[in-house]
Amino acid sequence: MIVSGLQKLTLLDFPGKTACIIFTRDCNFRCPFCHNADLVIGDAAPLDNEEIFAYLDKRKKLLDGVVITGGEPLMQKDIADFIRRVKSYGYAVKLDTNGTYPDRLKALLDEGLVDYVAMDIKNGEESYLETAGVANEALLSRVKESIALIMASGVSYEFRTTVVKGLHTKESLLSAFAMIKGAERYFLQGFVDSGALIEGQGLSAFSKAEMQEFVSLAAPFVKSVALRGYD
């Protein structure tokens, strides 16, 4: 598996777990607000998988979980083999995905390889592809398939939307909320300009008050909604 980053400790990214984060390279989306441009475009140098497994072996009594993120991890054709080895050390696994590979996601879930799934909901249907920076209409149907799959899986999960002024509106967010109606957990995240965006011109963050209004709008659609990225 092509891994281009390892964060050795996180207390925030895997609910209830002390974890590390493994960053895979490459993505089939080109979200203009993405802050991992080097991973998405493929410029980041790969890491030796064996060095990663050596770290996991050494830390297995100190860490509870491993977060696999990207890029888009499900682009990695050997991700199942990689996760099997991670699980062999006794770790719980959280997978971050954009939902465009439902068949691969289903295979991982069916085998019990994933303990928590976090899926990005980019925007409402009408603005989804523009927000994701792509034009392939087939991807939207795959996203919807993954939403349904995750919600029926019995695995712990969350959906999340990074809200960006210039891409999101009240109307587009209402459409996004409708896509995940009945979801267990949903987070609205504040946009942060990392300085390494794919295409950041004209994009900015909503105020905390505006974001709290969006949280209130989302509340009737989901069982739990919260705000991330604001103090």
C-alpha cells in the first residue's frame, strides 16, 4: 500500500481511542479546499510499509487504534491485506473515505476489518461534484450507495462536512443533510486554510455563529450533530 505519512499519536481522530494516523497517497477527488494537496496529487514520497509495521508492533501496548486516511484509502488495491496485518497486532481500525468505492468498502465491512468509518459528505446533490472538483456523475451514485451501506452496517460511523464559504449555502447544506437522514453521528467542520490547498482562491470560513445556525438546521435530520474546528 502506498503510504506517504505517519502521525504517531492522536487523541482526537479515533473516538475513544489513543491512535496513530496512516496517510495513504492519491485521491480521485480534487476538492479545492483540501489541505492535503501533496497526498491528493501524489507528490508525497512513499514510506516503507515494513517500517510502519515495525512501529505498530513496538507500540501495540500503548496505542489502541490506527486511523487510515488519505488521500482516498480505498484507491489502494491491497488495503485489505494491509488492514489484516494491522489487525493482527490487536488494533482497532478507523477508515476515512469519500465513499466512491462502495464495493471495496463493503468487502472490508463484511470481513470485519473496520471498526469505525468516517465518510465525508461534500455538499448537497446539486453541488456535490463541483465541491469535489470532479465531473464524473457516476461518482455521486457511488457516494449514495456508500451512505446506505455504512448506515446499515452495524459498524460505528460518522458523516462529516467541511463547510466553506464560496462552496456551501444554506440550501446546498439542507440538501446534504437530506442525503444522510437518520444518521447516527454528523459533524460540521470549519474550513481552515492550511496554506497548501489545491485551489483556495475565493474560499473562506463561516463564522462560528453561522456554523451554529447550520448545526441547528441539521439537527432534525440526524440523531446527533456537533460542530468541529471552532473553540
